[in-house]
Amino acid sequence: MTDTYTRTASHDLLQGLVDLGIDYLFCNLGTDHAPLIEEMAHWRAQGRSFPKLILCPHENTAVHMAGGYAVATGRGQAVLVHVDAGTANAAMGLHNLCRTRIPVLLIAGRAPMSTFDQATGGRDTYVHFIQEPFDQASVVRPYVKWEYNLAWPAMAHEVVSRAGAVMQSDPTGPVYLTLPREVLAAPVDASSIGAYGHQNHLPVKAQGADLAAVQAIADKLMASENPMLVTAYAGRNHEAPALIEKLATLCGMRVCEFNTIYLNIRRDSPYFAGYNPAAFTEQADFGLMVDVDVPWIPKTTRVNPKAYWAQLDVDAIKRDIPMWGFPLNARIEGDSVKLLQQLIAVIEQTASAEFKRKAQARGQALQQAHQSNQQRVAALASAPGTLNAINPHYLCAALAQQIKPDDVILNEAIRNTMAVFEQIPRELPGSLVGLSGGGLGFSAGTALGIKLAQAKSRVIHFVGDGSFYFSNPSAVYAVARQYNLPILTVLLDNGGWSAVKESTLRMYPQGEAKETNQFASDLGYGTDFAAIAEAAGAHGERLSDPADVAAAVARCLAALDAGQSALLHVRITPL
């Protein structure tokens, strides 16, 4: 160890992360990170603490772990990846974080710029010449709220503070920072540091609304005869589900979810009307969209042209979706919890006796409809299936009988999504996470991040065989083992990409692909998925007989409770 120490941009960067409250750095490191690695070693020698490192063999795991931790805690974390290559591997995860509005700071090194001078950190190996693209940030620019390149050593702390403020401002989302190696290694001139520290970089959080705007929506709602509410991600705030149910009870209003991201209302609530808003939009005379990106598919949905539709959303204009349009007569951007509280207060204060009577009558009708729906769901799970073709509804219903109310379920079952949602009803806020983006392979890394934040929770993720490949499973189970983060993977293997087949059939229901049964979607059954998990010390189960479902689930949960990851490979009805 040298006797002299020079404060560099790496020091200020680490201090910025500490001051920002970052708990973890999810890392996939490269040659561009040498100054940071050296600075971390110095801090350890000095007994100073900095964000804990989680080494991830693939960037997809790192990004989704950071996202999962942020989902569980509400606090954005940092990911550290290698130049343009690491950024490219992280891009799919960034897409998912963007669409789900999850705050994460993605930090990437940049290849050294200097070649002949004596600057510390200049090019000293082959890859430094070929890892510098013309526009590195372009790889993730569509998916981030903010991007910046650290160009001056004395700015490191302020840049991190700015990044944190942007990612945590509503609507939250990922941001991107690049770090040239020479700048990271350069000394900091303390006299040139700006006067505005971390305490001056405050995120802007969504608030409530003008009461007149809320009153206008309340008046339309109280005048309606058949109101409905559609939501997808209001439940990211754990106060929202109870407020949505309170509003539904107060107004006799059905609640639907579409492309569910979080639990937004208890599944045993009589006001929960399922996952298909299109079944009710033609009859509804009032609709309320609460934190939902796509309330239904317009191509296949009929909407009452005389209905009044209002929107309460943290991202009402959908700023990251180039074209977005649904029937709207009023829209308010703000914190849905605060807006719902305002709306409830107005209705409680001004509702007439006649309105209350009608709302109660609607509530009774909705309870009967809810019971009928429960009978339908139970019927779907009644048939076990056959050998090598287990009914996914039967499997999920059997698993639901063995799990706990506070177990966290992540649903990436894609074409079997409804089997998971309907047969494993969740009641507690935070106990359900779905896929908002289109980047498959999200659930495994996200499950690890949630487990990291909620050590006492059982975390179970459902995934199809096609999506499982995208999750970089060898990296997932390596991290699970190294950092003692046991998760349960339920892999629904139908032999391929059923989404591809079904999409083709929707467009060409009588086409030649159907006639010849050629859909370019068959992945076969040759992979022993349980062996992939077993290679990293996880418990593996291979399930093909419906008679063995209960016992196999019990063994997986026992392994999980003993601190071991598990993978249940289930041969379900083929595509």
C-alpha cells in the first residue's frame, strides 16, 4: 500500500452513491472499472462503508435484481456494467424498467480515449480500441429519463445527486451515466466543486389535484348507473388497493385489471371483476382509469360511446409511448393514492341517499357475479390433465393450497398468465408482480432482488420454457447460491413459443400455417431445465404426471424453506 493517497473522481462517485442512500451496486465489471475497484479497496482498508457489491455473471440479472429491490423498497439502486457491451446486455432490462417505471441508476464505463499521452487510465489493451462506439448512450436512450457522461472529475458527486433526483422523481424510472476511465482516475480539485450538494438535489413527487377537478369527476361518477374502474399498476403503492376497494364499495363499482403489474384490489373482494375489462365497457356509462397504460385492446373492444371516462395516473400523458389514445373526458396527473383519497372524501361528503341506495344494490349484484366467476375459475382447475400434459390451471390451484398469504408471486407465464392470476389469488399488497414491458426473462432476476430486500419472504416466479432461456438462468442460480437468495422457479414447459403460434392464428385463422401446422414456434422437449438449476446447487424437480403435483410442490417448498433454491419443471399441455 502506498503512503500517499490522491482523491479522485472515483472517490467522489462512491461518496455520491453513499449520500444518495444506495444500498447495493449490482455489478458486471470490466477493464474500465479499474479506478473504482482500486478506490473500493482503499475504502475497505480505511474501514469506510459503501454500497455492497452483488457480482452478477450477466447484466440481465443485474438490472432486474436492482429493479426487484426497488419494487420491494421504493428506493432506486445502482447497476454497474462494462462499456458498450455491458450496456447492450443491459438494454432489455432497461426496457422493462422503463415500462414499469422502476428507478434504477445504470452506470457504464467508457473505453479510454487517450492513446499516446501519459494520462492515468489511457488505452493499454486491444479492447480499448474496439469498445468505443460513436454513441454509446443510444443503446438505451429510448428507455431512460436522463443520460449523462461524466466529463470532469470535480462533478462526480453532483452528477450522481442529479441522477438520483431524476430517477426518483415521478413518474420514476431508469437513468444512465457513463464514466470515462481517465476521468475516474483523475484527481479532484476540491476548490472547483460546485456549491450545491446532495441536499439540494431533491426529487419531485406527484401530488393531489385541484378539488374542482376532482369534484367534476365525482359528480359524473355519482350520476352514473353502471360505473367501472380499470387499473394495472396503482398497487405499486401499498396504500392503493384498500383505497380502490373503498371507492368501489362506496359507489357499487366493479374493478377490472388489464395486464396486471401489481395487486390493485383483493382477489376475494366482491368488487373485483377479473382481468377482462372489455366484457363490461359496452354497458358502462362511467369509467375510471387509475394507473393503467393499456386499459383494453381497442381492436377487440366495444365501448359505450356515451360513457364518461376519467383518468387518474402518475403518467397521464404516457410520455414514453409515441401514440396513445383511449376515450377520455377528464384526466388528472398525480399520485393516485392522494387522488383516490380526494375522490373518496368528496363522494362521502356529497353523496345523496339515493346514490347510496343504488350503490348498495349494485354491490349486491357484483357479489353474485364475483361468486359465479369463482365457480368458473374452479371449474378450469378441475381436470388434472394427462401424462406430459398437466393442466396449468390444476397445477397452479394445487400450488395455491400450499403457499402462504405473504409469499410473493411473480407472473411471467406469458400464454399461461391467466392460470397463475386466477388460480393463485393474492390478497396482500406487494404479493404480486407482473410484466409491464416486452422483454422476456425479467422474473428470475426480479425475484432475486425482491428476496434480497425481503429476506423473510418466500419468492416464487412462474415462467414459460421460452422465457426461461431469456433469463440467463445460469447467472441467476449462481447469484442465488453465492448470496444465499433462495427462490422457487415454476417452469411451465409447453415445448415452445405459444405466443408466436397464437399470434399467427389471430392474423391468419385459416391460413397455410394452420393448414400445415408450421408456426416456427416449436422448441422441443430436449432440455432438462431442472439440471440447469441443480448445476448451481438448487433443488430440481421434473414433473410430468398430474398425480405427483402435490408432492412435487411440497418438496420444492421444503427446499426453499431450508434455504435452497428450487426449480419445478412441469410438462404442461403442449402448444
